[in-house]
Amino acid sequence: MCSAFRDPLVRGSVRAGALLIALLVCGVAHARTLRVCADPNNLPFSNDRGEGFENRIVELVAKDLDATVAYAWSAQRRGFLRNTLKAGLCDLVPGVASGMGMLRTTAPYYRSTYVFVTRTGGPIVASFDDPALRNAKIGVQLVGDDGVNTPPAHALSRRGIVENVRGYSLYGDYSEPNPPSRIVRAVADGEIDIAVAWGPMAGYFTRRASTPLRVEAVRPQIDGPRLPMIFDISMGVRKEDEALRQEIDAVLERRKPEIDAILAAYHVPRVDAGVTATASSR
């Protein structure tokens, strides 16, 4: 209750209707806000219309905590965490790699994988050792303006598959909707034969492509001694926010069936223990 109503004289002088209004105002004043860092243009993960699966999971978490969500929107590229979480604009970042050094991360709420995307009816490719990769036009995702390579790009390079590989930036043209989806459109349009892309994005956009597409989890899951293709995904907080991390952890555990249902609705390929990776195709 608001501090004013601890005074019996004040309580006694306030009529019932005024007291009700005042209590409602106090409740609003004390309502909890969950401040979240997110990208406004990055489906299937998030956008500023709340259409991504991370938006839906965040809303689920907030509902469990009896909180409302307030977003700090920023493109997820270099400097994202520095300019949002580290700057104090928000307190929670969904969809980060478990154990990420700059953050304190929750227990993972799903594990996904890089995938091969091909046109339905064409050859099925599931392994980096498939001979078909040597002659096909392949697209890989690159991070940043300097073209930092993702794990699949390294895996192909290790096998000498370089000349027939084309890079697609994860950032892309931000004036267009959902720039990372460009690599999936390239397969649908016949610009490339095969894309090697992050599973959650690929699973979502293959279902919306103009051409029927196939998704297959890459193999091996770990290429060479230290090149993983699968990643546990968590939520992150500032390193000093252990109490919030524990609170979010508890919600993720309580709401696991609902979170799994959201991920399935967005066709996220899963390689969690006991969960089969989905092949999202039409």
C-alpha cells in the first residue's frame, strides 16, 4: 500500500470511492516493468510489432512475473550489447548463446543447429562431406562488414570448398524487412543451390518461400576438434544481476511446455535432448 495510507487519520478521512481510486493509482505506480533489449527488424526472432518468437516468449515470461514489457530497440550488430544492456537501457536479452562472455546467462531454453536449405525435389544434402557441395552454388552467412565467417563457412573452407561459395551478411540492407532472410530467398529464386544458415531463421522462412524448400540439420554437429554447429540458446542479463537471472531461470523452467509450443509454431529446428530436429519443408 502507498505510504500515505499507513496513516490512520488519512485512511479515516478518505471515502471508499476515493480510496479505491488511490489504491488503483498506487498499483499502477508499483507495477513491474521488464526492460528487454531486442532487434526491431529481425524475424523470426523479434520485431517492433511483436511478431517474433522471442517477443512471444518474453511476453510469457513477463506475464509469469506479473510485469509489463518495455523494449529498447536496436539492430543486433556490433555494439548491440554495449549500446543497450551495458548502457542501462534494458535488463534482459533473449536469444543469446549460453555462456556468452559479456553476460550472465540463464539455463538454455532450446538448442538449435545450422542447416542446409535446398529446393524440394533436388538432391538432399546433410553433410559437409557430401560431394555435391563441390559443384553446387553455396550461400553462407557472414557476420559484420568485415565478413567474419560463421562456423559453416569455416567448415567448407577446411575442405577446400571456396570458389563456389557466396557470402550473405547477417546484417544486410536494414531498409528491407528481416535482412538475414535474404539467403533463404536466394535458394528459392535459384540464385544459389544450397544455403547453410542458422536453423531458427531458415526454418521460419522456408515455410514462407515462393518455392518449396527443404531443411536438413548439418553434419557433423561438431566439425573438427572445436567447430560447433549446434548452440544452446539462453537469455542474458548483466553479470551483476544474479537475482534476475535466477528469477528468469525459474520462469523458463515453469513455462517450458508453452515455450516449446512457441518454438514449434515457428518451425525452429531442435537438437535438444529428447527433441528431434525438425525438417521444415512443404
